[in-house]
Amino acid sequence: MSAETKFRLTYATMYNPPDELHTRFEEEVNKIRANLGQDYAMFIDGQDRFVDEKFEKRSPINTDQLLGTFQKGSAQDANDALAAARKAAKTWNRMPWQDRVALVHKAADIIDERVFQIGAVISLEVGKNRMEALADAAESADLMRYAAIQMEENDGFVVKMEKDPLEGYDATNYSVLKPYGVWVVISPFNFPAALTGGPVGAALVAGNTVVMKPATDTPWTSRLLAECFRDAGFPNGVVNYVTGPGSTLGQALIDNPEVDGITFTGSYDVGMNIYKSFAASQYPRPLILEMGGKNPAIISRNADLERAVQGVYRSAFGLQGQKCSAASRLLVEEQIYDEFLSKLTEVTKGLNLGDPTEKENFLGPVTNEAGYNDFKTFSEELSDAGEIVTGGKVRVDGDYGKGYYCEPTIAKNVPMDHRLWKYEMFLPITMIHKVSSLDEAMEIANDVDYGLTAGFYGNNEEAKWFFENIEAGVTYANRPQGATTGAWPGFQPFGGWKGSGSTGKNAGGHYYVQEYMHEQINTTIE
Ligand code: NAD
């Protein structure tokens, strides 16, 4: 991250940052708070675009705070952005890959330079605590860089193949990966930098032009990213940014035949609808879906309980449980169930909930009113069906009343056929269950439609068994930094199995940037 420090911020290192990170973050938050309420444009074909209809973005920390107004883009704006991307693709697709890679590196460097500004906006916009927010911004640059480096290390994915065994002719065969053309990136609210910048960076490195559409809860962060791409000097139309509702502007992007490929990150329901509607076209086109999770953590009787508690609370309640990788199901062997639960409860009760821009707060508000209302409904449902061990309430006293503050919540004794064992709540709620064996835990762990992340605490032999049997794309054993969360490009490429993802290849890994290209064989006979 910053040039002055050797410290490298990731979701695993963020628990011990140098002081400099705190002071620079605070300076940025103060600067931004003094200048709220501006009107932010879309960015189409190299130009800012303002339209008559706007939507307000208020902070979940305090809904009296208007962060800014954003453009309520229409289907026409979506189509204009795609037309600009199509026009720009003619030259961008054919540009030497080295030039594209250089521009993506430049954009990543600009994000690094602005990491405190972007992090401060994420904190205000999403409600992330300061380290989570800074890491989201830093991850977007690292994801872009990872795709660029993959391209460099693979020499642009131009591979000389063997010669055909021809008599009297000399054949030269090359396999070349080439861009598809125009790519759409639709991102969720919870990682507005990483899950916008990452796919956009990979699509660009691969040679596609891009239209990016953030969630309506998080238009500001993506505007800042669009500015980083603009300032890196991408030609007009190569990176476009549109804002507006998913159901209108988003759907217009999906329905437009100009689109050659899509990366969607978001919920299972929306993702599966896109999967179906994108298939209704003349021919198949690539669709990278990254969807939800219902991630288990299995705790064996041989676990180091301190470590398990630390990993579990971080993954269950980090970002208020609004991570696709959140630990939402805890399966604990009966021998240590009581001790584990009592330790976890104690730590959970001690977590600070409040303004996430303040250093001492681990949890901020949930990001939107729908989540806040869901929290009340789910808490009631869980308390009726089982028992709330701690939490279960929203905070409304004093300043809390102006934001969406939900207590970190543990529910026990909920019957295993209850719907919430399989439903992604996406809130600071985790459910715990006593198992009589690890085999029983594994059966429950795999008995969901999702397969994103999973965690395990136990001895080494058990950990090996866990890796062999668990059905998930990102799995961890004995990790205090997070039972199921905290993947970082290059270390833990991120993606899911089953209903959690469509490609079986993880972002920020060896096989990712290739998904944005199709193969062409060039055979020449002398
Ligand atoms: P969401 O599905 O509600 O929205 C995601 C995006 O899709 C938003 O930009 C939204 O505007 C857009 N959208 C909605 N309807 C659309 C339509 N008809 N056409 C086109 N676009 C449309 O998800 P969310 O609430 O923003 O994010 C939370 C979800 O994302 C959770 O389910 C979480 O697990 C998932 N997620 C997955 C990953 C992963 O890597 N697998 C990462 C982060 C979040």
C-alpha cells in the first residue's frame, strides 16, 4: 500500500496496522465530512453525464447525513454506455497487451495513492470499520495488479503449439487468447471497491472495454474508481460508469445484445435470474457469477478454542456479517460446545458497536434499511424457534437511533429444519449447533445449495480430512484471522462452488483473467 511504509494491508494483517494508517484515515474522513452533499455524474464515453432524475445516498451511520446525490440512469444511459464501449473496443481490443497492462498498473497505482480517500468514502457509504474499508480499497488495486501480472507472466497468453507432422510443408501453430469485446461488471454493496475494480481490471487487461454498474447503496466508491481509470489515461469509452436501479438500468445492460460478457457479483436470486435471461440470446456468452454463501465453521473437540473463538467472531461479525464469506453456521463437537459457546458469547458481548470511522468500533451499522428490518424479523423468528444467546436487538438509544445499528447475535437450539439454517441472512447473526461427531458436522456443512467458504479448527489430521470433504471454494483451517473470511488475491483466490458461483475458477488466482478471453488458433503453412 503506501510507499512510506513496508506494512502491507490485507484482511489478515489489518488487525495490527501501523499508527500512520489511523491518522491518515482520520484526516481523510474529516476532509470528506466537511464537503458532503455534492452531485456526482455518471461517466460515459469519457464525459461526465448528469441526468434530471437523481437518487440520494445517505450514510447508514447517520441517515441525516446526505453523502451525495447520484444520477438515476435509465435504459438509454445503459445503452449509450454500451455503444461507447463498443466503439472504443475496435481499437482497445487490438492494442498490444503490454500497453493495456501498463494502463491497468497505472490505475492500480492511482488507487494506492488515493487509498485513504477511497477507504474513508467506503466507511461512510457502507458502514465498514476503518481497516475493513481501507483493505477493500487496497484489495481493488491488488486484484487489478494480479490480473496484469498474470498477463505478463504468461506473455499475453500467446502459446506456440507443436508443428503438425506434415511432409513437404512447414506448419506454425499458435494459441492466442483474445478479448471478447464489451464487458459489463455489476457489483454488490458490500465490497464496492474490490468487487468493482477487480473484475473491471481483469476485463481491461484481457482487452475488453467495460461498463460498470455499482449497487445503488454504493455509487460513490465506484465513482472514485471511475476517476482513477479516467486519470490513468484510458481512452474514451474504454471504462464507463453508470448508476441507477438494478431492475431498470441493470436489466437494460443484461438485455442489450452489445454485451459480450458479464461479471455479476451479488445475491443468488438476482444472479440466477441473470443466468437465465442472459441465455436468451442468439448464442452463448460468458457469464461470471459470484453469488452468496452460507458458510460453516466446524469446531472439533481438539481445537485451540481461543483461536477458534477469535476466528469465528471476526468472520461472523466483521462488516456486520454482510460478507458473502461470513461464518453463519457454527457446528461444534459436543465435548467442547459449552466452553466454546461461553467464550464466544463473552467476546461477542465485548465487541464495540458504533460509528465505524472511530478506531474503537469493530461493528458499524448494517448498510441499508432493508437489512435493518430483516434483522428485526430474523431475530424474532430465531428467538421463537430457539434461543438468542446474545444480541438480537437493534440499538436506538441516542445517536444509534439515526443509523442502522444491529447487535452481534448468536442463536442456539434452533431446529435443524428451520429455514434460516439454509437462508443467507447477510447480517450480524450466526447460528450454533452441537454435533456428536465431525462426520455429522460435515454432513450438515455440505447440505446447502451454497459452497463459498468454510472454516475448521482441530488437529492436523482432522484438517486434512476437512479439506478432503468440504464442498466449498475457499477453505481455511485453524486461522485466527478469520474462520471463513479474509481472502486476498494471490494468497487465497476467491470463488464458490454450487450456488455460490458459476465458473469454478477463483478471482485473484491463476485461472481468472483467462475467463475474459476466448481462444483462437493461428495456423500458418509455409
Ligand atoms: P444484489 O443481488 O441485490 O445486487 C447486486 C447487484 O445487482 C447490484 O448492483 C444491483 O443493483 C444489481 N441488480 C439487481 N437486480 C438486477 C437486474 N435485474 N439486472 C441487473 N442487475 C441487477 O446483491 P447485494 O445486496 O448488493 O449484495 C449482497 C449479495 O452479494 C449477497 O448475497 C452476497 O453473498 C453476495 N456477494 C457475493 C460475493 C462473492 O464473491 N461470491 C461477494 C460479495 C457479495
